[in-house]
Amino acid sequence: MSAQAIEAKKVVVSEIAEKFQNAQSAVVVEYRGLSVAEVTELRRALRAENVEFKVYKNKMVQRATESLGYGEINSQLVGPNAIAFGTNDAVAPARILADFAKKNDLLVIKAGIVEGKVLGQDEMKEIAKLPNRDGMYSMLLGCLQAPISKFARVVKAVSDARGGSEEAAQEA
């Protein structure tokens, strides 16, 4: 192999490693048997959530994951694989891929890396069930707002009760 070819491979491995480092999550899927139209539909759904979907040679991905300490995912890097990299939302890639897999059983979620932790297929399917970032913020705000709302109702009830007894005393 020429020095130029070796250098080109090093560049690709470095690019893949950088994508893993910059991603909040990365999901490895097997896409064998999907039509071009189905892959295009999947890419469109992923792009709408700012998720990058890339196909690399397994050996290049294995070198990148080993260099980052994610080597345990390498057993899943067999066959035609693609990787969805999510940089804005750790849940988005898994959620979109799981939704797509429900309609297209040829897409198989194999494994993933979420915030630096290698996860298996079952764990990735559980992550896919989580709401997106906006949904989580909404849930958090609801939890924070509930005690304040209850407190406000109690204060109003106490105030109304005191106001009612003062009115009765004034009338007498």
C-alpha cells in the first residue's frame, strides 16, 4: 500500500473519530435490503433533526472507535452499516431510527454510543422511547410549575377564607 493511500485512510479514521467525539450520540444500524427511496426518506427525517447519517467502511470505524476507547462496539460492525451522529439531541438519532424501523423492518438498530457510553441494541431501543429535548424541557417545567400552582391555590384559599370571615365580622 502506498504512503498516499495510508495517509488517506488516516484522514478518514480521524474524521470518523472526530464525529464520534462531537456527537452526543451515535447509532449504528444495518440497512441491508432498504431501497434507495427508503434510505432517502430516512436521510430526510434525520436531516430534519440535524442528525448526520454516514456510511463508512467497517475497518475505518473500528480503528476510530478503538482509538477513542469504544472498541466494544466493534463486534457490531459487520455487514453493511451506517452511523447516525446526533450533535444537538442525544435521543434524536435513536428515536428517528426506531420510528423508521417500525415501518421498515429491514433497518436494524445494532448498537450505539450515547454521551461516551457504549450501549447495546436493547438499551438503544429504550433510549429511543425518551422524548426529545423540547419534550424533556416541557416535562421539567411542568414538574417545577406544579408545586408553585398548588402553593398559589392554597394561599388564595387561605386569603379567601380570611376575607370571608372579615366580611362576616364587619356585617355583624
